[in-house]
Amino acid sequence: VQLQASGGGLVQAGGSLRLSCAASGRTFSRYAMGWFRQAPGKEREFVASISWSGDSTRYVESVKGRFTISRDNAKNTLYLQMNSLKPEDTAVYYCASYYGAGLIDYWGQGTQVTVSS
């Protein structure tokens, strides 16, 4: 299984980015997916998750109303639309695949998001 994250970059505060995660190696539509991030000197934290069907989503409180997780099962791709970005959103963002409730078995390689003030 491979998860290829992309779309990171440098953006000013208040700007937007859309991250993508292309999945291959198994039936994408059968698994819940998530985004995590890790800022320098901090532990990796949960950002958002989405059910296999896309009907159910969850977000960490700090991104609610600003980030939207979505998926296109026909394209085997996961997305994270990030709006109103803040400097504290600066981190390496990772996509991940769940094989059970809260259980992750595969990680993407990460994509850097840097938000300047």
C-alpha cells in the first residue's frame, strides 16, 4: 500500500492550500482515512478523518470551520482543503489509512505546510 501526499507549500496567513493523498495497493473505498500533522518539536497530532463512504467526518477543534476533509473513491484520492491558514498550522502533514477504529496501518510520506505571518 502506498499513500502519496502532495500539495504543501508556503502560504501567507489567511491563505489556502489543498492537500491531496493518492492511494494505491488496496481498495481505497473500503477504509477510513485521516490527516495528521507534526510541527517542529511537537508530537504528531490528529487533524481530521473521514469514513470510507465520506458520510462521516471528524476534526480537531483547532481546525473546525477552516479545514475540510473529503475523498474521491473513484480517483482513490483523499483531500484536505485548508482555508484561513494560521502560522500555528505550520507542520508536516501526513495522510493515513485506518484498518479499524482508531487503528492506523499505513502512513504517507508527509508534505510540508508553512504559513508565514
